[in-house]
Amino acid sequence: MGSGDASAALRDLAEAWRASRSTVVLTGAGISTASGIPDFRSPGGRWSSYTPIPFQDFVASQAAREAYWRYKGETWQVIQQSEPNRAHQALSELGHADRIALLVTQNVDGLHERSGFPPDRQICIHGTDASVICLTCGERTPREAAQLAWEAGSAVPGCPCGGVLKPATISFGQNLIESDLERAFEAAADADLIVAVGTSLVVSPINQMLPAAIRGGARVAILTASETPFDDLAHFRSTRPLDEVLPEIVRLALEA
């Protein structure tokens, strides 16, 4: 596709966004790479050097808890040094302009929240690293104190009740929050436009938002560098850097 064709396609997507009664956005790790946070499935991503620890292993094994916290502690240090990039900021602007009905993110880095995206229109479907939760009493608290304890040498930070703290992310083998799933799929079914941003669309069940939206008559935009299982269904497709393409969409979609 030539640059002229690409520009025309971007204008078409911006026009569809402007005309949409309800636009739903699904984001993945690719939106945060420009902020310096490595993604998961691309070559050299975090999956290449980290073996996921299932929730059941975390519960059952002290060694597994220590390994999990070592990974999460180091990851949080990277996240804290990062800032929302132009792609996050563009989506935040669209959210405040009432051009996004719901943003569902698979990311746990908190950059959408820090970009100022309206919190009542966002679902962190895989939880967040910004909080920790006690597996005994269930209390949820900000991450800072537990992170400081880990950095000071506590291999597995604990709760004052004596329980074990875990970052409030959804681990392998741990159920997603049913109410969040229901809200995400209801929004997808009601959407006129669904936009997948920086996601490979291979993680189930949340990737099924796209078929749900299509069944409801929505148009589909996929903005990500990697191939996805749904590319053939996309009405709009771009592999351009997200911190370039999303600000351009904002300019075109919000112009007078």
C-alpha cells in the first residue's frame, strides 16, 4: 500500500470513528512499547525470558511466590520509570471527547490510568500491577509499601493480617472478573466500531470481543504491528507505529 493509500485509509477510519454511535477499544502490550515497556509475544519480549507461574503454584509454593515476586518487582521498577506515550494520550483525548464508549485493556502497567483516560470507561481485564491484594483477608492496597518491602529484602511481602500479598493481576489459572467480562462483551455487541490497538488478539476469551462486535454489525479496525487471527475480518488495518497513527486519528476524528 502506498503512502497515499495509507493516508486515505486513515481518513476513512477517522470518519468511521466520528460517525460511530459507540466505539469500543481493546488494547494490548504493543501500545506501551513506545513507553519503554517490553511486550510479551514479539521476539525478545518478556515471554522469552520468563516462565509464567500459575496461580495455583503461587498459592502452594514459597519458591514459586519468591520467583513471582522477583519478576513482578523488577517489572514494576521498569513500569515506574515509564510514562504514557502519544498513543495513550490520544486515546485519553478521544475518551474525554466522548468518542470511546469503553476501553478494555489487557495491560497491567497502569499507563492508561496515568494518561488520564476516564476511569469509568475503562476495564483492566487482567488486573493491575499498581495494587496488591492479600490472599487471606482480601484487602486491596496501593503497590508502594509492598514494593518497598520487596526492595528491602522481603522475598514475599506480607499483609499485617499475616497473609501473603500478591500483585492484583490475573495470573494463569486465575479466573477473570465475571462482571468485567460481561461489561466488555455487552459493549462489544452494542458497538458500531471496535478498534484493536497493539494486541496480537490471541488471548482468549477477550479476543472474542471482535466476533461479538461483528455479529452486532460493527466495523473492525486492527492497529498493530503483528499479524492477528482476525486480519481478514478487518475493515481497517494498519501496522504503523501507534504513537504516530493514533494522534493522527485524533486530529482527523476531532477536527471541526
